[in-house]
Amino acid sequence: AGPGSYTVGTMSERFDCHYCRDPLQGKKYVQKEGRHCCVKCFEKFCANTCTECKKPIGADSKELHFKNRYWHDNCFRCFKCYTSLVNEPFMLRENNKVWCSNCTATQDAPRCKGCFKPIIAGDQNVEYKKMVWHKDCFTCSQCKKVIGSGSFFPKGDDFYCVSCHEHKFAKTCAKCKNPITSGGLTYQEQPWHSECFICSNCKRQLGGKRFTAVEDQFYCVDCYKECVAKKCAGCKNPITGFGRGTSVVNYEDESWHDYCFKCTKCARALANKRFVCHNGKIYCADCPQRL
């Protein structure tokens, strides 16, 4: 037998108890480390103490041991659920308490931020910035519906589903009044969906392109030239305000590019100068006398 082991039997020879010197012949005795002792002295001087109940483990008790710790067989139970761990897998934890594998897994499992219960292997869960939820516990802070593995928006300690985030935080399009969830553009400090900021005539999107605003309508360059811009009384081309000759001369319901507003006779530029209108034509102040 190894160190610390003992043998229980009934004495047939004449021996006295090593401790109390009572005769052992015909009595039950314990032999430990070459010494014979009665059962009473064994429990008093030699028996191991149960790690759980702190009482001696007598000669008649079944003893279990692990890493120099000893238990009565009926004390070797899970600290959490009290299931007997004899012949079962176990874990020795703090304060010399033994736990079954199920309770160990549950105790060590991360806690759901929603219900605070453990998330054990096999549970569907959601993780975000070192926080974890059961899938069904991850809900919208506004409507309380389960977000689960769907899209969400964090705001401080709150989490919102796409719909609630749109109505609570998203900018509203100046045209359709619906939320702008992504992209979009800004014109005169107002937000627009890209698909709402379009040419009033051809309906093409104007984001990133040149356009002209006329009252509440927007036009691409081509449509503005074709449908909206006044025609120059001189060259008959549209006056767009783009490129050369951005200034416009207006006179009696007619308009000119500033570079087209010139004397019919001498071609002198007349923008911001005195001129004379004769038979629908424009002349500088000196030319009419030479007509």
C-alpha cells in the first residue's frame, strides 16, 4: 500500500492498539504505516478530515481523494446542484469546492447583457464591443422588437433597429420628406436623397453635375438651355449664365449676352454704355447720325 493508505481487518493474533494499548484480539482494527490501532483511535489520530463536512473519514466510510484532499463518498457532490460526483467528471474550484462539468460551464459562461443569465455553448448570441446577448435578448431600445442578427445602430448605451433609427435620428429629405439612411447630398443647407435631387425636365440625377435652380425647380445644363433659358436677341443662342459672358443685358422684353449687346453699325460693345434703339436695332450714341 502507498503512503497514507491503511488496511482494515479483524485481529486474530494478540496485538494491542498502538495508541490506547487496548487488546485488539477478536476486534476490528486498522493497520496504517505498520501500526495497528483500534477503530476509535484511528478516527481520533489517523483518519483524514473530509474537505466538505470537516469530520473524520472513519474506517467504515468510503473515502475519495484528489490532490491531497479527501471526502466522504456522500460528501463528494457538486457545490452548485448537489449531484453526486462519484464516477463523474468534476472540477475543483475556489474554497476547495467541487463542481460538476455542467455547472462549471454555466458558471464560467459569459452573462447576457439583456437577461443577465449565462450564455452557454450552443446558444445563439450577438456580440458587440466585448458585450454579449442571447440572440432573442438583443432588442431595439425604442420598439423593443428583437434585432437578433439583423442590422442595428448604436447610440450611447442604446441600440436601435433600422426603422427606429431612421425615424429618430436620420435626416429627412427636403423633397420626399423620408429619412436619408445613407449617402444623399446637401443643397443650401438642406439634405436630399440623390435620387430626389434631379432635373425637373429629363429626371437625371444632378449630384456632382452642373445645374441651374429656377425658383423651386432644378435643371441640368442641357435642359436649361433647351427649355428655360432666354435666347439672345443677338446670336439667338441660349443665355445660360455659364462660361463666357455670364452678364446679361435686358431691354424691352429682350435679352442679350453682354458680349452680343453691340452697335449694329460699328460693332462697338454697348454693355454699360449709352445706346439708341432704332427700328428694333441697337446703335451706339454716335452711329444714328450717320444712318
